Amino acid sequence: MSSFVRETPNHFSLPRRIARLGDLAYNLWWAWNPEALRLFARIDRTLWEQVYHNPVAFLRRVERRHLNAATNDRYFLESYDAVIYAFDQYMNEENTWFKRNYPQLTNQQIAYFSFEFGLHESLPVYAGGLGVLAGDHLKEASDLGLPLAGVGFYYTQGYFSQRITEDGWQETRNLYLNYEELPVVPLVHPEGGPLMVSVTLAGRKVFARILQIQVGRVPLFLLDTDVESNTLADRSLTARLYTSDQEVRISQEILLGIGGLRALRLLGYSPTVWHMNEGHSAFLTIQRLREYVAQGFSLEEAKERIRKTNIFTTHTPVPAGNDEFPLWMMDKYFSHVYNELKMDRDLFIDLGRNMQEWGETFSMPVLALRLSEKCNAVSELHGRVSRRMWHKLWADKKENDIPIFHITNGVHVGTWMARRWRLLFERYLGMDWMDNLDDPEMWMMIDSIPDAEIWAVRRHLKNKLVHYAIERARRHWVTGEAHPVQVVAGGVLLEPYSLTIGFARRFATYKRANLIMRDVDRLIRIITNADMPVQIIFAGKAHPADEPGKLLIQQVYRAVKDSRAGGRLVFLEDYDMNLARLLVQGVDVWMNTPRRPNEASGTSGMKAAMNGVLNFSVLDGWWREGFNGKNGWAIGEEKDYTDPNEQDERDAQSLYATLENEIIPLYYGSRAGDDIPHAWIERIKESMRTLIPQFSTRRMLKEYLQQAYLPAMEAAVQMEALPGEGKRSN
């Protein structure tokens, strides 16, 4: 490693007996270990909720009397000792899964680049599913002991906070993050001052300091341009995610790809595998070319070398969703690179050239696809869509021979499974069940769990969700800023005994949040049946520049306000990881209605499934692979349509019919004398038994290792053995 200093955070004023809480606060291991989180809450639950479950902010603000009380609480100290012991055992473990299975590769390094990382609600540097997937990727890499480091951005304004007005319009409020109250550590140069890298943007030099978040055993390095040496405009370059300003966007992507690579070099990393999570970081391929050319390799040799060790994961099933830039902008930001690479302009543009109806553009996924030997989609159907979408890049091949394979997404069980389930599984599957969670044989043992115990967990989690919604609505009401209809829309009339359906997504039009409202009168009849009532909870944000998405929220919200619904339609604003956790754990059914085949994968339904929530979804993305006819329900058919209106109508009719004829009767059906819906629980067991091992990040990371990382590592070893390898240039 190069010489740098990991600046020690300001010391907390903690009693010596519980001083290790400070170490714990600065490692996000706590984010997927419930007993660690409960430690902080037990000291001062009110403050814990006020700081939004952020241990660093909590320890900075907690009153001494609460800390002293904790040191005199025998039960607290027993829990504290157990958590610290588990934390130390985890961090000092020498016999990780990766070291046991691949001892010869422990000196390899994997670099994982992503535009966003969703690690915890207190760190809102993520917008949605892509970021949460990236966060889960790091957590699972830590659990398995993979030699991986993440690279991304520290967004000083985070992602926006959402407020829904009385008429249903989404308003946005900017956040301002203070890293001193977050588990974020600035790296410091040995001679003083922040450790920084620089990139050239349109002739000017822009600096970015390097911050670190420790995610278990895995470091995540974040770049932040808010430093004094930058202009005011450049200081805000990393302020927000997903700006619609293309000049800012290309600058961010240059900084991520080129600056992120330079940051790893500065920190002493020499990755053998370079994994790009979406095309935002694809400019790292340009920097890698520059390094090899500077060492004396020919351009073709350089391309071949980086291609063998680059991994590219695409998440976008429609061309319009991929980043691309006009050619004049490439000239503005890269003309100085052409000569460095010994390329003329056309040859450089060819690396990412994409022909559109209106002309040529430089496409980030095209750049990544051309310079990565391993390219994967995120579900089997998405693999088909991607091969069709990018067939033009391999015009001489048949569509099925396009070199884009698939690794279906997964979710991190430790992060998303409720504590009550974990405790139940320890009793019936064994204390080591988490070590074997991707073993289908182990999950056959779920049949041994009594229905009453499964139902008790489900009832508890739904009560928790309903209580949260009611208390949230109450707090909104006492501010004096809420109209009564907003309080009702916020869930104040929810109750814990009705069948409850959840729909929480990014509000993009193709996700069709309004599909269930295609026949509002029929919907009202369904949900207000006095004998079999139904509650539907909606949540989600639209991108601030997505006007159709905001109109969709407004349409849904207006239906929620309809008095005929009796408060059984609910919209919970400001969707984030905390609310997502409550929803995927607390509802009975998870509904997903994308217009097939536009859902690349989707992961929220996976999170729901591992909490005993049954999926009710279009056969798109992951659900097409997960559904077996007995572990949930399908909406519509496995069929492609040319007429979107016909598709919407057929899917809506299927949705209503399945609700009326299958889901609702099964939930409220015969409960014998114990008031337990045994037929419903049978389906829960089938869902958990079949879906948890198949759709965890444990299975996903092992597939990435086998199908992408190991071949790249082997190629790197072979290249190192070739004569003439020069010293890498910084």
C-alpha cells in the first residue's frame, strides 16, 4: 500500500467499559447485524430514532447519563460483550470462505465501481435498486472474504427527500450530508491535508479528496470534489446523483472512471479484476489504455489486456436508459487523450460509437462492451433482451451467440431478513444456517417449523409496519402542516388484520404503478369487501426531472384520497431503505407490475420473499425464473405484445381475477379452530424454501466469481508471466 493516513475520527466521550462502541460505529458491519443495532437503541431509543439509526451521530449526541446507565445494566453489558466478540471474530477471521476455497488467489484484488451505493438509510448516497444492489454486493463480498474494494462518490447533498402535496404532486427537498456525523473517514496525505486525486476536465484540473467507508472487511472509497482548490462549480460536481445536465454528467463519469482508478493506484491497489456496475464508470477503460500505452504496449495489445480483466454488468433493458454523449462533447473532454493513445479522433470515437436515427453518439455501455470480455445481464430474460439490443455490435453473429451472458441478481440476507426470522431459523435450521443459506437441501427443513410459529412472525412484522405508518401519520398531523386527507393517505386508518399488499418502486412509467387502478370501481369493490378487506400500500419516488413519473404519483395519490376507499389505499412518502425494510417484511403480498420485458431483474420481491411475503408479479425479470406455480402468483402471461394498451388491459384483467379468485380467498379461507391460515402458510414455506437459496447475494457472488472473476484472475496471472511487462504508470 502507498503511504497515507486514515484520519482518526473525533473521539467519542464514552465510558471505558463500553468504549468499543466507537470502533463499531465506524464499520457498517452493524448494518446487517441486528444485535449491534439494538445495542445503540437500548441506550436511548428516542435519540436513536431521531438520528435515523446512525451510530456515529448517536454517539456524538447521546447524553452521558444514558451511557452511564448502560454501564450499570448487567443485561446491556452482556449484549455488548457478545456483539463486540462477534465483531472481532468476524473482522479477524482467517478462514473465510474465499481463503478456504481459493488459497492461491488471496493476493488478487477486485475493483468494483458503481455510481451509487445503498448501504444504509443514514447514508443516502443512493437513488434506488442499482445502488442497493451495489451495497449488497459489497456486504456479501465481505461475508465471503473476497479481496474486493469499492469505488464511488460521496454525494454531499445525497438523494432528495420526498414530500407529497395535498394534490399529490411530488416536491423535493435537498439533503446536506456532514461526513463528521457519518461512518465516513477522510484519508489524509502523510505530509498533511486531504489525500486527493485529480482529473483534467475540458482543460482545467479538478481535484477530489478520498473518503473511506468500511463495509465489514471491504473498503469503499468515495470521491468528493468539495475541496478548496476547486472552483465553486467544480466543488458541487459530486453534490447530487443523476443530474440531467450532460456537462456535469460526463464530468462525473470521467471523475468516477479515471479519478477512481487513480485513487486506487494512489492507495497502493493493483486490481487484477475491474468490475463496472453499469456504464457510468466505463471511462476507466480509457485510463487503463493510457497506462498500457505509456508502458510501450501497442494499442491492440493494450485493448486485449484490459479486455481480459474487465467485467461489465448492464442493468438497462432499453437503449434510451443508457448514458451517451454527443461527439462534440467527447472532443471537448478527450481531445488531449487522442495523441496519448496514438489514435486519431475517429479511432477513439469508434470505441464507443453508437449509430442513432438522429446521428452518432458516444455510448458508455458500448465502450464497456467493446473493452470487456465478460459482459453480463442481470436475469435470464434480460440477457435475451440485451443480446437483441446490442446485436448490432456483433452483426456477424447470431443473436444467441452475442457474448452477453446473465447472472441473476440477488439480495443480502443479513440486511433484509427480519431479526425474528433469523432467530426462528436458528432454532429449526441450526445455528450455522447463515453459512449454508444458498443450500437448497437445508431449506427443506423449513417444513419442520410449526405453522403457528411462522404465523406469529408474520403477525408481528405486520403489526410493526402498521404501527410505524400510524405513528408517522400522527407526527405529520401534529406539525400542523398536513391536511386531514394527507393523514388518511399516510396510513392512519391501517389495521393489522386485513390482507395487506405492498407496491414500492421507482415511479417510472414502465413500472405501471397505476395498473391496479385501470378499473377503479372494481378495485374499490375488492378492497372494501367487509368480509375480506384488502389494504394496498404504495411508496416510491420519481426522478426530479421525470415529469411523467411525477404525474403517475399524482394519479395514484388521487386514487388513494378517494373517500370510497375508506383509507384502505395508502401512499407512504419518502421511500428509502428504512421504509423498504419495513414494507418487504410487513406486508402479506408484494405486487410488481412492470410492462414486460422492461424489468431487467428487480430485487424488492426477493427481499419480500425471504420474509415470508408472497410475490404477485408480472413474469418479468427475476420472477420469471423464480415462479413455480406454487410459491406466489403471476400477473398476465409469458408473452410479448406489440400494443402496450392491449398488454395493459390483459394484465389488469389478470391482476383483478387473481386477486378475487385466488389470493383473497386463500388468505381468508378456512382457519380451522386455531385461526391460522394453514394453506397460506404452506405457500409461504414453498416460497421461502425455493426462493431464498436461489436469490441471495451468496449465490450471486459465487456465480460472479466462477463465471467472471476467476477467468479474469487467471488471465491476469498468464499476462504477468509474459515477457516484456513494464511497470505500471501512475
